[in-house]
Amino acid sequence: MSLVIFSQTFGGAIFLTFGQLVFDSGLRHGLRKYAPTVDAHAVVAAGATSFRQVVSVKDLPGVLSAYNIAINHDFYLAAGASFGAFVCCFAMGWHSIKKQPGSPKTEA
């Protein structure tokens, strides 16, 4: 049981960092590919809610495509992580931790 709780806490912390790294690299790569004239640092610094003030209307479709690519990469990471968690949980097996009738009682 403690292994499950540790995995939940540690996995959340690690994959939050992985998700940020994957999103950032995917966004920068997408900006180089779909909007090469846009300053990638300015878009990243502006954030997802206010990048429209930094980008010209002509470059907006390319920046939106770059954001789409970056978010898709994050979803792929989440799908892979959930599949990995499923495989680990499936390999653990199903064991009852209930006390069997007639087993000696232990005092804590």
C-alpha cells in the first residue's frame, strides 16, 4: 500500500516536470517549423493566455499550430504514462489484505 502512495506522489511530481519539458520543446520546435519569424522566447514568456498580443495576425495560425503540436506531445506523454502505470499495477497482482478468520490477532 505504501508503494502505491509513494508512486502516486512521486509520479505526479516527476511527470509534471516531464510534461513541462515536453511541452516547451514541442512548442519551440513547432514555432521554428510553422512560424519561423516569431520570437519563440517572447511567445513562451507571454504564456498561453496572452501570446496573441505578442504575435502578429499573419503569424497567428503558425503559432496556434505550434501550440497544437506541443499539447499533442503532452497527451502522448500522459497516454504512455498511464499505460506504464497500468502495466505496473497489472504485474503487482491482486491480493487481499483482509485478515482471515482464525488467524492470530496481533496487538499493536
